[in-house]
Amino acid sequence: MLEGKVALVTGASQGIGAGTARALARYGADLAVNYLRSKELAEEVCEHIRGLGRRAHLAQADVTDGEAVKRMVAEVEATLGPIDILVNNAGHNPLRSIMEISEADWDWVLDLNLKAYYRCTKAVLPRMVERKEGRTHHQHHLYFRAARWILV
């Protein structure tokens, strides 16, 4: 179904991202497994993908850094070919009340959960438009614990 397609999944070293990467590989895609710090976990995901007979590439990058995203996309395309599928999965949900989160921490959460999606999409979109082919998917991680915040 996805034979010959290349997918980049951000935040793919664990959780939903790792599961998404494995599922895309089961359907035939080759994968770029993005991670920030969890290299060993990302390597395990890559090994699983290779065990399915698909190509896998470790793609270390901080998706809150625009230049790092550009380098990651160029590296993935040089290694696996043009990216056909982008899954913006990297994200963080602070499981704390609004009273416990500093403004700097909140800015980082918004940068990761919103702006990083923009950066990654902008980095892959020109080639997708040029080829008239490609898909992006955005998995949201930010949800609010409003009741707790109200009751604080």
C-alpha cells in the first residue's frame, strides 16, 4: 500500500510516534525516525522497521530549531529519497496546572506543539508541491486540564 514511499515521523522514538512509524513500515513505507535525546529508543524503532524489510534512518533533530529541521530534511532526502509522508508527532503536554508553569516553559510547549509543525511542514512542502505528491498529518499533544486549573 505504501511501497516506495518515504515517511518522516517526528518524535518517533517512543509512544504514539514509535507506533506510527512501525505501522507505516508494516504498510510498506521506508522511515525516517526523528528523535531529540532518546537515541537508544529510536534505534530500537529502526531495528523493528528493518526487521520488516524496510529501510530506516535515524534522524536526530530538535524540531524547535528551524535550521536543525532543514538539515534533518536534507539528510533524510539524501539518504532515503524525497519525503512523501510527514507525520508531525513531536510534542509535549505539561501535566501541571497553569499556576505551576512558567511563561518560558509555556512558550517552549507552544513552540514544540505548534511552531514545530509549521517548521517541519514548510521544510518538506516545496518538494511535495514540486512532485504534486505528498501528505502531512499533525498529531496534537496539547490538551487542557481546565477543571484542575479552575480548582487550583
